[in-house]
Amino acid sequence: MTDKNYKLNKQIQNEGEQKDDDFVADEKRPLIPAGTYEVYCIRTEKGISHFKSLKMFLHFKIMDCGQYMDTVLFMAMNLIDTKTGKPFKKVPRGSKYYEQWIIANNNIHPSRNDRMSSSKFKNGIFEAVVKTVKPKFPDGTEKPESFHYSIVDYLKKRLM
């Protein structure tokens, strides 16, 4: 083995050793009291949930004065047709996305074949209901409180 190969192998081993057990922790999800808050939509994104289903994620910043001001929470909405398991071609009237989009659109229903862009949420100020998610173990028992986190459950009305 040449000196160059020896150094390269040693470098790869050292990098591998460092990466095997040196992980960086993700941020803990915020936990605030359940209730109604004034929120501002800072970001929208499509993504895949941990259950491998397509979702729309809306990210909101709490605007209420106090200790929870500027806390960022998310709302997730399915973008999958439950009958076919495929992404929506048309947004069903009974879906959470349809309902929340109407609220973001100042309670105006879309006309037939209208585009229902997530941009209706961006920069909007809403009255939102926040709830606590309490994940469960595979056997159905609740995980400890350290695993609980808050989400925006739904929007009640658009304020601005």
C-alpha cells in the first residue's frame, strides 16, 4: 500500500468513526398551552410525512404578546385522495385544505376549476386554534410529556 493510499484509508476511517456516534440533535418542537392565538403565516411547503403521505405544511409565527410571541408552529394537511391513495387532481370539498383555503380567501369559495394556490395563506394573519399532540408508542400507550408538542389545528378566521 502506498503512502498516499494509507493516508486516504486512515482519513476515511477517522471520518467514519466520528460520524458513527456524533449526531447533532434536532430542535425540540415547541409546546405551548392549547388555545386560540393570533398567528402570521411565514411559510408554506409540500412535503412527505413520516407516514409517507403527501402533505401541505403551513408554518405560523405566534403574534400574541407574551412569552409565546414568535413561537413557530406548523399545520399539516393531507394532499392525498384517501380513496385512490394518489395526490389530489381536484381538491375535494370535504378536505381540510379546501376548508382552510376558503378561510384564507376571506370566506370566498373558489369558482369551478379555480386554482387553489397555497399562496393565499402566505403573509396572512389568522385567528388559529392550537392543540397539543401526544404521540403514542406502538402498543397505544401515550409517550411521556417530553414528546408532546403543539401544532396549529385549524384556522378560525382571517384577520388580515
